[in-house]
Amino acid sequence: MIWLKLVHIAAIALWSGALISLPALYVQRAHVDSTASLHRLQALVRFLYVNVLSPAAFLAIASGTALIFLRETFEPWFSLKLALAGAMTAIHIMTGQVIIRLFDADEIYPLWRFTATTVLTLAVVTSILTVVLGKPDLPALLPDAFGEPGALRRLILRPQSLSEIMRPIP
């Protein structure tokens, strides 16, 4: 399991680093003066997205999913971490959309968008690190039945009143 955790941490580091640094390359689009330079920049950005960023994201998510089943993590902080990982995935998808449109004729990536994207990505990555390393004692926002293994079967097979669903399984 230690090797899987090492792979997960390395993939997260690579994914995070690439998401944080790619917007700096987008800004260079406005400073390219020749067609050859534009094609080189476009090739570099697409290479990084397709061959570095996306495989790292896939590996991070796949190894993280495997770790969920191996570690059986059912804590409220972990739900927050998964929500933040979902935000990181949304940033990843928006990055791909930017890359597709950025190299069309007369497109630029404004400095304000670079700043906003970088700050948002840094905030999400920092939040994930804070939650994972701190493992804060967060209150459960959902009823206990939603966090218990096997509770779905109990809820589906034997419909109960709302008060019975909310009580913990003995």
C-alpha cells in the first residue's frame, strides 16, 4: 500500500504543478511574433496537457480511488477532500477548453484571467493539502446513514420513517 500512496502523491504533485504553471504559458500567446513561434508554443502546451497533465490526473484519481477501498476512509474531512479534488478536475477540464480556443486566430489570454486562474488553482491545491495533512474534525453534514458502509442496502430493502433513517446503525 505504501507504493500506491507514493504513486498517488507523485501524481498529485505533477498534476498540481502542471495546472498551476500552464496559465503562464497561455500568457505568452500575446507575445509571440511569428507563425513558427506560435506553432512551437501551441505544440508545447498541447504536449504538456495531453502527455503530462492528463496522465498525471488519471493516475492520481485511479490511485486515490484504490486507496479509498484499501484504507476505508469514511470521515467528513475526506468528503471535503473529494469535493476539492472535484474542483481540481473541473479546473483541469476548463484548462483543456482554453487550450482548444487559445490558438485560434487573434486570441489572447488576458493577464487578469492568468491571475484569477492561478490564484484559484493555488487555493484549491492548498486547500487539499491543508485538509489532507490536518485531517480536521469536521461536523458531519449528512445523516449517519450516508456515511456507513452497507447502509444503502438497509435503506432500500426496508423503507423506514425519516427518524429511523437518521439514527446510527447499532
